[in-house]
Amino acid sequence: MNILITGACGYIGSHFTNLLSASGERNLFAIDNLSTGFKNSIPGSVELLCCDLENTGNIEDFIRGNKIDAIFHFAGKIIVPESVRNPFLYYTSNTFNTCNLASIAAKSGVKYFIFSSTAAVYSQPPDNRPIDENFQTNPLSPYGASKLMSERIISDIFANKNVKYANLRYFNVAGAALDGSNGQRSPNSAHLIKMCCKAALDKNFILDVFGNDFNTKDGTGVRDYIHVEDLANAHLKIFDYLKNGGVSQVFNVGYGRGHSVFDVIKSVERVSGTKLKYQIKPRRSGDAAEIVSSNKKITSLTSWRPKFDNLDIITKTALDWEKKLR
């Protein structure tokens, strides 16, 4: 198959592109504007179009010219506080661009479309129970809303087309390649584990903990952290599911258990041997108390099984990567 990956040079997209290449796929194509991605994070054999998704003419020519069969759509904005400050940017970069890409795919012979969505589409569960795919969607941020709108657009555009799709609702992605070859490189990333690693490596850096008065076990926010390599592999397994006759649908991708901010801090302290400095700040707008997945659907319908469901593995690979960057 001819496979296109948007956002291929970013954190998650590059891990998936490298996994595809290592699995033997040779006809790989990529689109990335390199605003947060790095060209050398993917194999040189992957043909890269350096382009914004707003340039629909170039995108359509690239998809048609390379007879793309499947699209994995990773490109988009992902920072919740930024989406609160600048919602228009998120509805443009996420929703509008996804609409155009799905429309081009529908008329260009694409057979499969796999979309990077997010657990931020869900509302806050009243009892902090694990969330399955049928749980109420009510995003707390423009980021989550932009992704939920994109999901609806995808399902509507492909409803009467010969295109199978999967909307993958990621939980909190973290960690780095176990062989140290790849990881989170964007200097503007504010992911908690990356910030904790920064605090471990810089004795002058003070970590911000946003809220210690949530209705959770220790008052800090609880999230379902998934290793980036497990997430990348989930895409392959869902792709196999669709190719083998599976129907288009939504999948949660997470481990099914949560860790608090203080759990993450303690884990980084264990793997680094360093005590982290932190300060409590007010809650941020758009942050839920606890978001944990139910992954029963993906584990029952596909052959995906997590390999790195261990917080210390996640934080150690992230810390090793940060050391390498420095």
C-alpha cells in the first residue's frame, strides 16, 4: 500500500513512521510543515512534502500523484492552555484542516483514514471511573472540542464513501524509544513528564503543579499515561483490524489505570535519584480531575497488547532521552 502520514516528523508521528518502516512498509509518504517536527526523525527513504495542510492544492496533488491508499492523520495542535487562549488557532489547525484532508481523501481513492483524536473529548466522569467509548462527550477545552468536531466530520464525510476510518482517542502519551533513538524534541512541549525530567536535570528549575485540590487520591490530577511505542503499535493493530474487515469506529488507546501528578514526580525521583523542586499553582482552565481509559474495545477487537505499562519505564525512557538531548 501507499501510506501517507501527516505530522510524520512530530513526536508521535515520527515514532509511528519509524515503526512502519521497520515493519517492512516501503511506500511511505509524509506531510509536515516542520513547525514542531524534525526532518531527521524519520527515515530518509520516506518522501516528505514540507507543507501546511492549509495548502489544499498541494495536498491533493500529493495524494493523487502518489495514489495514496491509507492516511494516518497526526498533524495538529495539542496544547490545552494554548487552545483556551487562542481557540481560533485550534479550530483552524485541527478542525478545518481535518475537514479539508478528509474531503480530499474521499474523492482521491483513499481506502483507510486513521485519525489522532484525544481523551479530551470526554466530560469529567462524576465518580472518576474509567471511561469507555460510549461515555458522554463534553470537552472542557477548545482543543478537545476541535478534535470532537473533527471526529464528527470524518464520520459524516466517509459515511457514504468506500473509506474505512478509525478515530483514536489517545490518553496521555509519554516516554521515548527504548533504544534511545527518538523522543519528544519540541522545546515548547509542556507535557508533565518532560517538565519533571527537566526538573531532575536542572537543579534551578521549579516544576509547576497546577492544582492540589482535585477530587482525587492526593488532590492532584490523575491521567492514564501510555508509552509512545505502545501507542504507535496500536495504530498498526487497528490498521490490521480495518484491512481484515473491521468496521469504522472509535477506539480509546490507553492502559486503563491512572497516575497522579505526585505519582509522576515520585517516579522521576526514583529513576533519576534526584529530589524534584515543585510549587503548587492554581488549576488551569480546561483541566479535568481524573481521566482514565477503558481499553476493553481495542484489546477485544484487535491483537494490541501493551508492552510498556509501567510508569517507571515511561519516565526512565523520557529521562534518558532528555539527557541525550542535552
